[in-house]
Amino acid sequence: MVVLARKHPISGGGFQRKEAVHCKMRLQPSSTTLLLAVPPHPSTDQPISLSSDACANCQMDGGALQRDLDARLRAEGIFNKVKDVIRSHCAESSKEFDGFEVNETAAMTSILTYIRDQASRGLNPTSLKAPMRRDLVVYIDGGKAFVDNLLDQDPQEVKVGFDTSPTFNGGGDREGTFELTMQLGGHRVRTQRVRATVEPDFGGECYRFPLQSGAESMPSIDSLLDLRLPLHIRLVKREKHGGNPTLIACQEFEWRKVLVHGKLQVSIPLKGVGNLKGPAGLLEIRLEIRPLRLPAIKESVEEKGEEGKMGIMLPVFVPETSVEKQIEHEQRVEAGVLRRFFAYAKAWWREYSQVRPSHRHRLVRLFARSSDGSQGFVTTFLNPIQAPRMLDSSLHAARFVTLIPKIPEISLVGAGIDAGAWRGSQTHMALRGGTQSDKALLLTSLLLGFGLDAYVCIGIRNRDDRGKNKTEKDIQPPEAMVVITRVTRATVCIWEPVTGRRGQLDAKSGWTPITQASSNWSCPLESVHCVFNHQQLYANLQPIDKCDACNWDLGDQTKWKAFSQEAIQVLPRFPGVVLLPYSGDRLEQEAKLEMNLKELVAQHRKDELKVDTIWSDSLAYMLTPALAAYEAERCTKTTYGNPEFQQAIKRNIPVGHVFKAVPFCFNHRNPRRMFTAFLGLQGKSVSKGTGFPSAVDILKSKGDSIRFALRVRVFKYPEDICAVWAILAVKYRDVD
């Protein structure tokens, strides 16, 4: 039942009383329109309607309100959701969908109550309107001409509209999935994964990108012409059976052409990366500016129709020539800025290299290639990144970066990407994997976002980290990129972006690891050549470039040569990334992982030992504090709760029983890969660094009153990155 407050006018313009009336919501099956039908009042025989007269007190035209509500409900997919709920209710109650009446709706009651409460507080009804902003609405219809996927399909499948399930061929499924990420300004989205075919179908997904949000008044269409924020697009292919993801395309799209008519349908040729010459495929999208009002129309033009048919009149909000002139003007200004900058950078390098002959051989890197092949000054790859309510501290940011899977440089060559390229934070997050240089850039940006004086440091890697006791695959190149934060003028903290280890370094005290776990860890740098962040770049002028003898006072012009900050500030920058929150249900994922791992453990013991496996939920619950302490130790390098954990275990393990437990840490949620680590057959989880744990002894355990326990905890980080801790334990009475 929906209760409407109906007011009866009396003399003097006041109101006499309120009366509760019943209304019904009827959903017409032939359309997606919701009709609100209210019975007439017995004394007037006039129905209560949401017309322009009824909305006079709200200072809003009823027709405009109805149109706006209808458009918003359609855009957000609310109509379809309501229809699905009603269909489900009809099926359960064996009623006909046609003409089904909804007599109770908590949603409508809450809306009316909210409006009434706002009015009682003396708020202007206009405050209930949508934020004063315009949005760019993007519909992704699909893709065409992704011909590289022809090799992944049967010839019979390559036709429009033909869809079959993935085919198993020997080693695994031949098809992977496409995942599209888009960012405009401070808003970023990721699409659902779709089959990687010649014509991928994204299902018409719709996304809204705010334009100049937070303004006190609605920005005009003309003001959007000065908004130089391209739509950044990344297309990634992921294989069904793991493996490193592949960056297929990297594109910047100029969306301001939609300002001409307010709507635009276009096929974007996505630029291939690396060895992929020419477009990787065509992305078909539709663009709209919302909201649009007729008074903004300056003129109209006739769109040509089919032969023998009349065209339709299209409104013109911004002349097309104005859009073209604005874009051309910006390109000319940027070209002039870059021309002057290159001249200054060339003169700066000449001065630096002439100080000493050895300076010519130092790794003072001024420019780097991006994933799309373009060149950029190194400082333009950095932007302060903040992740509100996702990362609590700089230590959590370091933990987040270490959990991102590392992609070897050699694999990027096979993926068509230049191994020496810096992918940038957007591509790094689209791939959800990167090299050491990618991690160093991302960690520096995150530390800058937390207000630290952070820099990327380039130098020569310590010889101990290069090849000692390592296989040929694990040997590191001599060039090293780490992150430093300045503690004092003479002291810096060095962050290793791959492992997350930290240590302090100064000329007097030398190298000091911060944690006891890293007490044997030597400084990752042998020499220091340059440091930079998003605003500054310094090259080492000291005759001895050894790390332990370095003077870290960057303000000393006799020790460090600074690049002009004014020249850096005017450069166009590579966009920073807007981190997306963790999207999964942690509790559901933990329960599913525990169930799958228990099945694998039980099956393994059945096959190998011909015995059953009995699980203890109470013992598993007592293991939970240990997992929380392990993750806290990885983040903050401090431990807690160990005495209480030992007391609980000792109190619940009977005398004469044996207790064994082994913890594991992973950066994925694949139960089969986890069980492989249990068996000690997989090289590395994200666990003990060196020396990998194994649960073979626990899996082979036999005894009286034997009980097993398994607990899994998923710790969430942005971009669906997670730390998954699993602990396998057993208790039994030893009868041998």
C-alpha cells in the first residue's frame, strides 16, 4: 500500500487536513512504463494525478518531471529490474503477468517520505534536483575486424551473430576474453569480460562520465569545448587458462565532436601496440551529452536520409567549425611547447655531460617510451594517486604494489610490447600486472598521494641482487629502479617495489634495514645516477656515484643538477589512474576457496593413502587470528596476537597429541594452483620470499583421532588485487 498525503484547500490558502488514500502500481507488459493509478476522492470524484497542476508547489513542470524520471529509469536499467522482480513474483504465485498489480511498494513510500521530510525541514524543492553537472554517456555496442582472433576460431564460427561455446582443443580453450577499461578525467570504468572473437559483443553496456562536476550552476555546452580530457581506452586480452595478459590496444579518443549535435555514433580504430602495426580492430560506440535542453540549440541541420526519403532535422549546440578550430589550436600550442622543451632538454644534457666524461655513461634517463609507442619526459609518467577508503596508509600502498603480479620483460616482447617501454599507471592497472619499472612508477605515485616526498631512483643494481644463486631466468638487468622517500636532508628510505622491503640509507650510518626479517638484506642499489618525481628531476653530479657514499641533499647544486621546474610544469602529462575498488564478495570467495581446497585435499589423501579426511570447524576458527596477524605483519612489519594464539592452541590440543600447521600466501584465487603449492610443486607463492613452504607432511599425516583444519582469508585491495592467506593444520594422537 502506498500512502499519499492528500491536502484539501480551505479559505485563506491554507490546508485543513491530510487523508491517506490507497494507490496501485500497474506495469504494462507491452511497454516499460510504470503507471501510478490513485482512486478518486469520494467527495470530488477527481483522481489524484501527478500532473503539472499537482506539481505546481514543486516549481517543476509535471511533463518535464515525468520525462526526466522516465529517461533516468531507462538509462539505469531500473525498468528492466522491476519487470524481472514482478515476473519472478508472478511465477511464484502462479499469477498472470498481464495486468499484475503491485499494491505494496516500499520504494515509492520511501521516496514520498523523503520528499515530505525535506519539505518539512524548509529545504527548497530545487535542492532535490540532480547535481549541477553534465555527463558524457558512452554506449559500447561492440567491435569489428579484430582479425588477430581469426586464428583462435573455427572457420565455421567466423560469421556475424554466430556464437558457440568455447572449444577444447588439446591444451585448453582456444579463446580468451576481452576486457575494456575507459577513463575520462576522474572517472574510470571496466567492462565485463566478453569472448575474444573477430566481432566481440559488449552487449551495449552504458557508462556515464561526469563533466565539470561540482559546479554551482549547470555548465554551458560552450564551456565543455575548453575541457581537454580525452577518453582513454585500453583493451586487454586474457587467456582462459592463465598466463600473462596481453595489451591489445591503447587509444585516446577525442569526444568533443559530440558537442555538435549532442549525440554521436562512431567506429573508433583502436591503435595496436608494439609489433601490432595498424589498427587492432574497430570499437563501435555511441556518445550522448546529458542533460540537454532545447534552449541551448543555436541552429539545426538536415541529416540526409535514404534515397527517396526525407532526412531529419538535427539540432546544433556547438558549430562543428568551432570544435575543429579548438582542437587545432590546442595541437599548435602543444607542438610549440614541446619544441621549446626539446631545445632546453638538449642544452641541459650537453651541460651535464660536459662536467665529467663519466657522466655520459650514467643512467640519467630523460625520456621513455609509453605502451602506445609515444615518447614522453620521465616526470610526465608520474601523478599523485589517491585511493580513498581503499588504501589506509603508505605501507598498505606498498603492500598493494607488491601483490600485483610481476610480468617478466621477456614475456612482453612476445606480447607485442617493447620490453623497454613504461606502460604507465592506466595500462598497468588494465593489465593488473607489470614489470619492476611499472611497479616503481605506481608506488611513487601512491606515496606522492599520501603526501610523502617520494622519487623514482635510477641506478645500477647491487651485484648480490643481479645473479648470485639465481637461475638464468631470474637474473636481473644491471639497471635498477627503486623508490626513495626523503626522511631528512641526509637520510632517505629506499622502497623495493617488487618485494616491499624497506631500509634507510645515509652517508654516516650507511644501510639499515627497517625490519628484522630483512636484517640480512643488502641495499638494492650499488650506485645512484638520477632521481625524479612528477615535478622535479635531479642528476647526480658527485664524482663517486656509489650509493653508500652519496650525498642526498638534493638542494645542494654542487651535488645534484636540477632540471627546470617551469619547463616540466607546462608539459602534457600521461594521465594518472583512478583506482577501482574491490568488486568481489570476500566472504563468498573465502567459503568457496575453502570448499574447493578441502575437496582437493580429501581426494589427494584418498588416492595416495586410501584414507578419509575428517575436518574440524572449531580448530579452523582458532586459526583465523594467525592469518590476520600474518597480513598485518606484511603491511606494517609489526606482529601482534602471537601469545594469545599459542595459548589457544595449547589449551585445545590434548596432551599426547601432535599439532602441525603451515601458512601460505597467494595473490590469486585459483584453488588448483594453491593446492600445487601445498604439494611443494610450484616455485613461488607470495609467501616466504625464499625457501617455499610445503604441506606434504601434513597431507601424509596418520594417527588416532586425526582431525584436519583449513582456514582461508581474503584481504581486499583495489583493482581486485587480493592477498589470500591459507593455513592447513592437523592434530592427532601419535601411535608410533
